Amino acid sequence: SQPYSLLILPGDGIGPEVMAEVRKVIDWFQANRGMRFDVSEDLVGGAAYDRHGTPLADATMAKAQQVDAVLLGAVGGPAYDSLDFSVKPERGLLRLRKEMDLFANLRPAQCFDALADFSSLKREVVAGLDILIVRELTSGVYFGEPRGIHADDNNPDNEGGRVGINTQRYTSGEIRRVARAAFDLARKRSNRVCSMEKANVMESGILWREEVQWVHDNEYPDVELTHMYADNGAMQLVRRPSQFDVIVTDNLFGDILSDAAAMLTGSLGMLPSASLGAPMANGRPKAMYEPVHGSAPDIAGQGKANPIACILSFAMALRYSLGEGAAADELERAVEKVLADGVRTADLMGPEGGTPVSTAQMGDHIVAALAG
Ligand code: NAD
Ligand code: IPM
Ligand code: MN
């Protein structure tokens, strides 16, 4: 059979540091589990801008469309913050998501038992937690038109004379397809979906609620569906997160709610994600796998970053793109074992302290745990 084709885009800041540890894991599966990988690596974000003057070269975009899975580290950083909006590192990431049409972003938040005391919430609130946020990723206020910064000429009362515009826009079709993804996933879990929007103040929120309900009533009546305003949802996530199974929400609310969910697991450095699109010719979805965290400029270059979010993102690639569910389980168990053994990067240090391991040491421990 063909080797699995992977495009690795390490990006900026801690991106290359955490991705180096994923490479060790890929090498291990290649050497020990008879898997063959055809890996190519390319630039994205600030690194691509430095080389090509654009955060994503067309050739890289074309390559991403062809592989079984894209693995992305992180993009952005202070060196690029003053660049023109059109060439900011983040634009490269958004172009990948949009042109690959990766509309369903799966952000699982699982609290490993060994980390229940490191969450900023009480152990009894987070122990055993296993929720999945399904974030719409290719529409909403991130992409809606009109957008821009304009002179506000006809408004003499506007001090400064400018206006910044973004548009929250959703079509019924965009809502239905991400709702289906959420209901399908719920059927493999605890069969419950909570949809979050602000139907009390936004027409796009009213449409969201109606369309999610329509998909439920017509196609998934067996799944339990509830609706919640997103502000209450944020509060409920930290009050009693275990009430949720699958949460489905829009692009912006999903971005914010998933960072909040990260702290339930102990650290943003723990949260993986899968960005999935429509099935390709081989029946598997177009896909990119990316940790939820960013380039962490405050710790970049110091060997302090936690590589687990990126490694667990690769586990999701094994499961959703490569049909290697058993290997995904094996990798997740290796991470769990290392944490149970007390191995911690600096972000996972509790009040009692201890000596943190480096990014590379954490990767080595996980590979050693794989080997058993
Ligand atoms: P961030 O996620 O980079 O960092 C937030 C905090 O979490 C920092 O204190 C950081 O040190 C810590 N952190 C993040 N990942 C960690 C890890 N793996 N191990 C240990 N600690 C970790 O968010 P930010 O500081 O708001 O953004 C920095 C840059 O990253 C910005 O340019 C932003 O646009 C970009 N960003 C990119 C992505 C992405 O590429 N997917 C996601 C979020 C932010
Ligand atoms: C994320 C990030 C991105 C987003 C940025 C870097 C474009 O915060 O993946 O969560 O807002 O989607
Ligand atoms: Mn984010």
C-alpha cells in the first residue's frame, strides 16, 4: 500500500520546538509499527513571510490540498505584529482552513487524572472530564463581508474619524454541515449535543439555533439536543463542565470557549485539535491537525514548551485521517502513562513545585512509554 503522506508546517515560536517531538513519534511508529510515512516539511506564518514575503506560498497551499494530513505547529509572534494585515502570519493559517474548506474543528478537552490537581479549578470539578467542542472554522465573523477599516467621513461626532467593520454571517448550509459533524460525533460518545450562540441578540444566532434544531429533528432525533446562550455557556463551562458532552458553536465563540476549556485540563499546552473538511476520493476527510495554543512568544526558544498538545494532535491524525485508531489509542495511553509517572513540563507544575522536564525530554519520555 501507499505510504501515508504528511505535510508538516512547524511555523513560528514554539511551533518548531513542539513539532520536533512529533517527528520523534512519527519515526517511532515507522520503525516499530510497520507504518510508512512520506513526510514533507514547509513554511507557514512568519517563517514563510521571511522567506517568500507571504505567510503561505501558493505551492505550499497546493501541497496541502493533496496530502492525507497537514500537521501545523503554530504561527505568529511580536516580530510580525506590525505587518500589513494581508500578510500577517495568522492569514496563512486562515487561508489553509478556508481553501481546504475545513469547516469542523474538533477540540477535545480531556482531563487526565494525573493532572486533575493542576487545573485552576477544583479536582472534583474537572476529574474525569471529557468534552468535545466542535467549532465552525470557515465562516462567521472571521470571514464575513463587508470588513475593513475605513474613514467615517459623514460622522462628525466620531472622534478619530474611523470605523472598523467585521460581519457575522452564516448560511443555513454552513450551520447544517457543522451540526451534522457534531451529531455524528455525539453518537460515538454520550449522545448529547449542546449548541451555543447568542440568539437573544443576533439574527445569525437565531438562524444557528433554528438550523441546528432542524438537523436534529429531521436527521438525529435520537441525540439529545439543548441550546444555550454562549455567555452562559462560558460560565457553565467553568461551573460544572461535566454537564457537557459535545458543544457545537460558531467560529469566534468556539475560539474563546476552547481556550477556556483548556484550563480545565491543566494547561493550554495539553489541547489538540483536528480541522476536518469534506471527504476526499479515498473517503477520508481533508484534514489539518493543530494544537489549540499559539506560538507562545514568552517561552519560545527556551525548551520549555509542552509538546503534548501537538503530539495528541498527531494522535487525532492517526485516528481521523490514517485509519490507525489502535495506534492513536496507543499514543494517548503513552501520554497518560508519562503524566501518571509525574513527568511535567513547566506549565504543569503545581503549587508544590518540582523539577520540570524540557520539551525534548517530554518527547523522549513519551517515545520511551510507547516502547513500553
Ligand atoms: P499562546 O497560545 O501562544 O500563549 C498563551 C499562553 O499560554 C502563554 O503564556 C504561553 O506561554 C502559554 N502556552 C501556550 N502554549 C503552550 C505550550 N505548548 N506549553 C506551555 N505553555 C504554553 O497565545 P498568545 O500569546 O495570545 O498568542 C501568541 C501568538 O500566537 C499570536 O501571534 C497569536 O496570533 C498566535 N496564535 C496562533 C495560534 C495558531 O497558530 N493556531 C493559536 C493562538 C494564537
Ligand atoms: C486558534 C487561533 C487562531 C484563531 C488565530 C491564530 C488565527 O487563535 O487556532 O485558536 O483565532 O482561530
Ligand atoms: Mn485561539
